[in-house]
Amino acid sequence: MAEPIQSPDAPAREFFIQGITSDGRQFRPSDWAERLCGVMACFRPEGSGGRNAHLQYSPYVRPVLLNGVRSVVVNEDLRQIEPLAYHFVVNFAKDNDLQILQGCLLPDAETPKSP
């Protein structure tokens, strides 16, 4: 079953923190996204992850490669679940002069099956 598609008029439920400063320089260290997401790994829906939850990134703060740029996708639901964690992530981006883009990740299109 396909997931419902959000209306184009609805506000984005995610935003991206890109590893590029406002003046176009690449942010260092190169593993900054994984480090930030590792710190945020404990913030997850109750009951998710099972006994290996400590080995997984939070579904609310995940590292991604966006057009060849290390980035972090942040789900807006984090603001309701843990406001201090949300502000920590946003302030990390601001303090390090990182670019923030509104948007959302789209699920991969299903590949048609051969007859």
C-alpha cells in the first residue's frame, strides 16, 4: 500500500542542515553529520528499535548525502517530542553558520516488476 502524499500546499515536515557554510565553505570535520546524528540517536518513538536501538540513528535526525554534500535531515516532529533536542540541532546549525533548507525526503519510487 502506498503512503499518502502530502498536499503541495502543506508546510514541509523536514528540513536539511547542509555541511556548507553561508560563504560556501565545506564544514569540517568530514563526519560531522554522523557525529551529530549519533548524539541524537536516543530520540525516537517509544518502543522503536528494540534491543539494538542504541546502534541506530533516530528517525528524527538522520545523516544523508544530498547532491554530494554531507547533510542531516531533521523531522519537525522532534520539536514536539523533545524541544530541547530540537533547539540543540537548530542551534548547532546556526552556531556553525550551516545552510538550512526546508524540504522533505521523498520515498524511493517502486521499480515496476517484469512480467
